[in-house]
Amino acid sequence: MTTTYLARPIAPTALKQLRDTDDAGRPCTAYADSEGGAPLRCCLRLSAAGERIALVSYAPLRRWAAEHWAKPGAYDEQGPVFIHAEECEGPEGGDGYPFARSGALRTVRRYSADGHITGGRLLEIPEDATAGFDAAFAEAFADPEVALVHVRAVEYGCFHFEVRRP
């Protein structure tokens, strides 16, 4: 099935900054992933055992707001994300959405052009993950006030990826 919306990874310019100092002002500390399976937000795939990765604090709405002159105020937040410790090739492309394990719970959080939360919904990823995400994004973007959507894991609140208005 073809994906209707584009899951956006962390932008290369932001990744370069995060690999130096994260959005909480801490230096990036790389390590070898002994087990693999960490959700990498730079290339939107799971890490492999032995890859050098880092866990950094990332503020996705803050960075989007700076590009769009938005003022998210209290809605600005930062949280942990995994990235490759060194520059990578980015996503390989292809169909589907990243980290879409059937049965996993995700929040689909909607933001206005001002960077304010305009709503959201809980999504239990169905067997047909692409159709499930496509329906959630179509519902979100049916509201003309929605400028972008963040997908987050329910368990840890981690940012997974962003989708912007098509």
C-alpha cells in the first residue's frame, strides 16, 4: 500500500547541531548500541547492533516554529530521541510509516500555524498500519487550522516523526 503522507525525519541541519549539543544544552554522547532496536529519528528505522548512536534531547516544535515565525509558548517541549552519532544517509524511502508495529499505541497530536495544540487522538496501530496512519492524518488535516502533526509513542512520550500539511 502506498503512503499518502510523508513521515519527516529530523532535518540534516538540526541533526548536525544535535550531534554537538542537544536542545537541552547537553553535549552529545555517542555509544555503540549493543542490542539494536533503537528507533532512529535521523533515518526513520531501527538501529542495528553495533551501530554508534546517541540519545539526545530534541524540541521538534521549537525548531519548526523558528522556521515559521510561530510562537508555541507553553506548547514547546523537548524529549529524548535516538539518532546516529555520525552523519547518515537518512531515510531509504519506500512505502509505509516508520516504527509502525501492529498494536502499538501512538498519539497523533495536531498543531496550528501558531504552534498551539489543536487536538489529537490515540491511534492503536492496526494490522494495515499505512491505512491506519493515513486515516488519522486525513482526519487531522480535515481541520483547516492544522498545520502539522507529531506522532509520539504513548509509552514514553517520545517524538517519532512529523507530518506537515500536504
